[in-house]
Amino acid sequence: MNKTVNQKAWFLVLPVLLLVAFSAVIPLMTVVNYSVQDTFGQNVFFWAGLDWFKEMLASERMWNALGRQVLFSAIILAIEVPLGIFIALNMPKKGFWASFCLVLMSLPLLIPWNVVGTIWQIFGRVDIGLLGYTLDKLGIAYNYTQDSFAAWATVIVMDVWHWTSLVALLAYAGLQSIPDAYYQAAKIDQASRWKVFRFIELPKMAGVLMIAILLRFMDSFMIYTEPFVVTGGGPGNATTFLSIDLVKMALGQFDLGPAAAFSLMYFLVILLISWVFFTVMTNLDKRDGL
């Protein structure tokens, strides 16, 4: 039999391809164009080659921002992943309270990023914010606009409050997929709670946890709105992460060439680490399939 080939399905994909080209490919090519050229205004460009990339690689400013970004992402993952797993393990599995907890955990995820930043900006103020006012009355020196440690603590706690729910919900979904027979077998073998977690729950959650880690890494490594609204990158450059530094360079100083090279390197780092996570997840799926 000769199979009939119908190419009309491509017309259904065409709108998506056009949308991706307009929103991603064309802007990316524009950034690439700026990264290898220099301009002095009036749309006059001069070839610069790889000069901007070399300048960025030798820039102490970029490496400092990268160090702050890596540290922030590491702290976020170290807190949110174990905390999300702990919450998922202690959530009800069935009934009304299970549904109630799921709705409650979903609420922080529904709040827009700029609103989250505004909430914590007001919440942490010493004069009118509940957190800042309470800590001040307790004699604890707290001012995220002047103290670097306080600024970091505020940004980290804000992100943990906002995004731990995502890890918890994904871990909860992984736990719900475990058949009851596994728990019954563990009960017969008199396995301890730790062994049940170590040999049953954690392996079954490995796939969704890898997805959670990937999503949280990407979000934390590209974070911009929340810390910018709360601290503006300050005090000084204490919370000036890569995204904030990039915006300052591109829009504040209008250094389009260095900013374009900076953004491409930023993009490649995220793409590389995401590829590593994807490779690990693929290998886990193959191993589970065996």
C-alpha cells in the first residue's frame, strides 16, 4: 500500500512558527548583530568583531555579577528543593484537606512578579511594613535599603515564599503516582520511615524533582523583577544580579554592543546548564524504562 502524504498540517503549524520568529528569532538576530558591531547613533554601525565578547570576558563587573547570581541560585535551590519535598511529604493525600492544601499552595504562584516585589518592598519597610516594624521593635537591626545582608535575606525569603510551592506541587504529584502496594510491602518488611523515603519515594520523585530543579534554576538565574522592585540592585551592588546589571548596561548606559555580547553569553550559560539537566533527565527515563 502506498501511504498518502498530506502536507496540509504544516499550515496549522505556520502561525506558531511565525509567532516564534517574531518574538524570538528576529530579536535574537538583532542582538547578535549588535554584539559584533559598534554604533555612535543615527543608525551608523562599525564592525567590531569579537571585541565586545573579549571586553566582557575581561570585565570584573560581569564576573562579580555572575558570582552573585550563582550564589543566589545555589542558595535558592538548597532551600526550596528540600523544603518543597518536606511540605509534599506532609500534605494530606486524600479528602477535603488535600484539595485545600493544593489550592493554598497554588496561591503564591498566581501573584505576578512585580506585585510580589511590591508586597515585600512594603512588608520589609521599617516605618510601615509589618516585618520591618516588628524586627525594629524587637531590637533587631534590619534595613534592606542600607544593609547588604538584610537585602540578601529579604530577596531570598521572598523567592522562597513565592516559588517553594512549585517544588512542593511537583513533588506531591510524584508521590501521588506511587502505588499503595509499595507502601504495603514496606510495612510488611517493617521498613523505617527513612528507608521508605530513601528507597521508594525519592526514586519515584526523581523525574519530577529534576524538572523542578531545572525550572527553579532557570527562574532564579534569570530573576529580575522581584529584586529590582525591592532593592533596585542595592545597597550598592549587593543584589545586582546578571539580569539587573544587563539592563543597567543596555538601557541605563546605552552600551548596546557590550550589552548584546553580555546577553548572548548569559543566554549560552543558561542553555548549556539546561542541556545538562535535560540529558540527566533523559538518562533517568531510560534507566527507569529498563
